[in-house]
Amino acid sequence: MADIIIIGGGAAGMMAAVAAAGTGQNVVLIEKNEKLGKKLFITGKGRCNVTNACEVTDFFQNVMDHAKFLYSAVYGFDNHAVMAFFEQAGCPLKIERGQRVFPKSDHSSDIIRALEQTIRKSGVTVLLNTEVKKIKSLPIEENIEGGKEKKQIGKKKQRYCAKVSQLELYDRTTGRQSVMRADKLILATGGCSYVLTGSTGDGYRFAEECGHQIVPTMPALVPFAVKEEWCHQLQGLSLKNVQVSVVVDGKQIYSDFGELLFTHYGVSGPLILSASSHYVHKACGNGNCSGEAKLLIDLKPALTKEQLDKRVLREFDENKNKQFKNVINSLFPAKLIPLMPVLSNIDPDKRVNEITKEERERFVQTIKQIELTITGLRDYNEAVITKGGVATNEVSPSTMESKLVKGLYFAGEVLDLDALTGGFNLQIAWSTGYLAGTSAAAACE
Ligand SMILES: Cc1cc2nc3c(=O)[nH]c(=O)nc-3n(C[C@H](O)[C@H](O)[C@H](O)COP(=O)(O)OP(=O)(O)OC[C@H]3O[C@@H](n4cnc5c(N)ncnc54)[C@H](O)[C@@H]3O)c2cc1C
């Protein structure tokens, strides 16, 4: 019989296996896909931004919610420990812009290989093509009264209302079903973004069936869909060094500089992904977004309106007899040229010496603030991460064990934790996976 069973062979599950097996326990890692780390493979556009080399304290600022819950996990196995682990496992790393850490080879497969080799060397049994269908737990009678969990006595004394007992498995190659006994179980099934990688939200169902609360899930780090149809004409246009602000019901909830990409449905790119996470956390309670949401784009954030007006005046003075549409091409990329006269309501064929002061002011105002109406978020298949999941207040931050079900541990994206881009989400998976693995192993002794 296995001492510890881990469900999910993604980042968190593999790290949990490494940590648990390192203590000499008999560990089984169950993955429904035909191979381990399917999502890891596509991370960082195939290069895997494995962590961030920032100060550990800065890490927490990039976590969207419940950063305190992560203190023990992150201080116990921080970004530097993660980097040392991969270097020692034969995968040299490099640090790029924004302290993002990648494998030197630029291949995510090298990260997966390092983990797989460590797992196999430690004697972990890996069951591929094996899907967990159900988790069963048994009530702990003495802690339950009249069908209800007895009140916890004192802060330190943990009273569980159930303990894990067994799993129902389905072998995807043979179609056979089986049952496995379990005393210590680590749930590392991920979220529900990029479903083809295996993240189908099974862990939420398992946790719920065990009595856990699931914070409503939503796609995060995800592109925005917008109402304005002219966006389609700009599809493929990438704007670097613009400023984007998100305003909900007249209140600004996010503003930053960076790169934006126009798509056939709206906007994407690094800046928009970050904006979406702030939007989801600040304007979308209980899985629903409310309020009128606007995205404001400043095409020239380095210039004040006055400076920009002077710059435009100079262009106009130097090209007095030229048509408006031919004068503004020094100010924007080609795809934007036909659109700017439309947005600022100026005849593109008008000669610039005929443009009125009001029209020029309108033009400057448009450059400083293009307004888009956010109609929603794109779906989970385009989301880097899932917001929501197993409520952290029902999980012990110092062990990752359930406070309700003895022997049940959680790790990675299945928890109600998410962070911004830059390697922080994988760091959450490594740290919580490591803590769940070592805690489960310690509980076996
Ligand atoms: C396109 C993309 C790019 C990303 N790039 C980065 C990046 O560069 N840096 C970064 O920090 N983060 C990145 N992320 C986020 C990062 O991938 C996740 O935070 C991380 O993979 C979460 O790890 P996990 O182990 O919790 O879940 P997952 O990696 O999703 O692993 C869960 C595993 O559980 C398995 N599973 C699920 N249910 C069952 C079941 N019933 N039975 C058996 N097995 C099951 C799944 O098949 C899967 O393999 C990216 C995400 C995406 C989608």
C-alpha cells in the first residue's frame, strides 16, 4: 500500500512527489494524461518562466489574494530554493528582464525532464493514463454530533470531521476501474484553464464532496472582449509603451504601462492580462462581473497633453498644405492612421491649416484617451490561470492539510490562489507542492 498518493502530475504534484519521496515514503503519483507536465510544457510560450528571482518579500506583492496564507510555504521553499533544485537536477537556469527565470536552453521540456528524473530516482510510482473518478472519506464519529462537526476547542487543537479512505480509479488505456486505499492524499489537480492540458476542475468537485467550500472560479490573466467593432481592423497590431487604465463605474481600479495587442475580439498582451486579474479580483465577486467597465488607452503616456499639443502643432506647421491623414503618419503605426481621424471626428482629407483649434484639441484628447467598453473576459481556454478554488481558510497554511478531512492535502492551482505573470504562479505550485509533500510524509512517521 502507498503511504502517500498524489493526484495530478503537474508542477505542484510533481514537486510534492519529489518532497515526499525524499523522506523515504512509498509515494504514488497519479496522472490522467499520457505524460507528466502537459501544462508545464506550454508555459512561458514553451520556455517555462519557472519562477522569479525577486526578493522573497516582493513575491507576495504579486499574489492577488491570500498572500499571508503562503508565508510558510514560500519561506519553506522559496524562489532561490526552486532555482537551486533545478540547477542540481541538471537544468541550468538564466534570469531575464523583470527577474523572470527560464531554463538556459529555453525549453520547458528540460524543466519537466529534471522533475521526472528526480521523481523516478526517488522511487516514486507513476501511474499515467489513470484518472481519479472519486475520493472517499469516512466520518470520524467522535468529532461529529447530530450530523454536524463539533466546535473546535481552542485554536491549536485540530478536530477533523472525516479522514480520507480510498480512491476510485479509471484506467484510460484498458477501461478498467479499480479502487486504491489512501491515508494521505495530496490533491494537485490544477484549475480549469487550458482544459486540453488536463485541467478540468476535477479537484474542485473532489474537495466539495469532502465538505470543502469552493470559492467561485473565474478565468484570470485572460484577454478582454470589447464592444467597439473597429478593434477588429487593428487585429495583430501590438503597441509597446502605452498606458492602460481600467475604470469600473467611474472608479479607476488599475493603471500601468506596457504592451497591448489588438485581436479579432478585443485586446490581449501582457499589460491586458495583468489588467484582467485586477479587474476579476476587484469587480467580479462570486463569479460575476458587475458595473460598466471601460479600458482607457493613452498612446503617448510620456507626454502631457500640453507637450503633445505642441508636438502636433509642430507637425501641422511643418506640413501646412498637406492632408490630415498624411501628416499624422509620423505619430502612429500604419494600422492606426485610418482610425485616428475617425475616433477624433476629423475629416482625414482636410488640409491641416484648415483644422480648427477645437478639432486639434479633440485629436490630442483622443491620443491621450482611447476608450474601449469591456464586455467580458475571454474563456478558460485563453486564461493563464483560474481565480477561485478551494477556500484557503479551510486549509492549514503551515502544512497544506485540510482542516476538515484528516490526511487530505492541497497543492497548486486547485487552491484559491493566483498571482500576476512573471513566474509567480509556478512558484505558488512549487512552494505549496513542496510543503504538502513534506507535511504528508512527516504525518506518516
Ligand atoms: C498558456 C499558459 C502559460 C503559462 N505560463 C506560465 C509561466 O511561464 N510561469 C508561471 O509561473 N505560470 C505559468 N502558467 C500558470 C501555470 O502553468 C500554473 O500555475 C501551474 O501549471 C499550476 O500547477 P498545478 O500543478 O497546480 O496544475 P496543473 O499544471 O494544471 O496540473 C494538474 C494536473 O492534474 C491532472 N489531473 C487533473 N484531474 C485529474 C484526475 N481526476 N485524475 C488524475 N489526474 C488529474 C491534470 O491532467 C494535470 O496534469 C501558465 C499557464 C498557461 C495556461
